[in-house]
Amino acid sequence: MEDVGLADPNALQITISAKQSFEFIGPPEGYLAIIEAVIYLALAPKSNSLYTT
């Protein structure tokens, strides 16, 4: 399993913001924030150095 957080520190903030946006806006428009976060995480650099050190 690869870890996005070590390679991209902004990933956590983007994920939290997407969750908060979804809770504030609600479905169906709120799904767009979740989708954007998923795409961001999928394309973000990965690092498994936590497991290999």
C-alpha cells in the first residue's frame, strides 16, 4: 500500500476540505468535491518509505 501523505503533504487538507464541503453542500452537488479529491489522490505522488525504513 502506498502512502500519499508522505509524498504530498497537501493531500490531507484537500481530503478534509472535500469532506467538509460535502457535509455543507450535500448530495448531489457535494459529490463533486469528493470526486475532485479522489482524482487528486489518484494522481498525487506516492511514497511507501514509511514501510521500507
